[in-house]
Amino acid sequence: MNIPYLIYDVSAGNVIGFGSASQYEELGQGKIECSDEEAQNWSSYKVVNGVVTALSDAELAASQATENLNSLQNSARLALDQSDITVMRCYEAGQAVPDVWKQYRAALRAIVSATSSDDLPTLPTKPAYPSA
């Protein structure tokens, strides 16, 4: 029988995942035995004084906001990386980068550098590929 464990940051008590005892060894983090439900919903728990504790509504909301921000920033980084190809092709063709592409990239950079999920815009729409 495989006993589930929550894997957590010992100093902060933040649960970072779940797994088996052997996975814990590889991660080098704290571990605590938990129920199947706690393992399946690990992001809804923390460890306080060695006890698995459910996050409060406020903590859940903050956790979700952070997760949303991280997801949006990852999407913006990917879009920014992909837009580098367009900028490079403009450069190779001796063509100025269109203003709409400059604005698009500036909007992506603003998302990547955001420190809070408050008032974050949605991912901007990729402009049409420059002609010529």
C-alpha cells in the first residue's frame, strides 16, 4: 500500500505537492502523512506545527490569485519569446518593426513584470504578421 504524503516547505509550511515517501527523499523537503483527499487537493492545505491544516478562504483566494498571475505571466513570456521571431525577421528584411508589434510586446512585458494580480489585463491579441 502506498501511503500519500504532502511535501512542504519546512520553513514556511507551504505545501508544494504530494507524493510517496521515496519522492520526498528526492525533493529534500518536509513530508507529512495525509489522507487521500488531502493529497488530491494538496493546494488547499498548509502545514502548521506539524499538522495538516486547511487554508482559510482568504488564503485560498490569495493562492488562486498568485496561480492566475503565474499562469498569465508564463503565457506572456511564451508570446514574447515567439514575437522575437517577428522582430528578427523585420530586422533581417531591413524593415522597421511596426508600432502595433511594439505595443504588443510592451503589453506582454508589462504582464511579465507585474507583481500583483490586481487589475491585470488579459493577454493581448497577437497582431497580424507584418507585410513585405
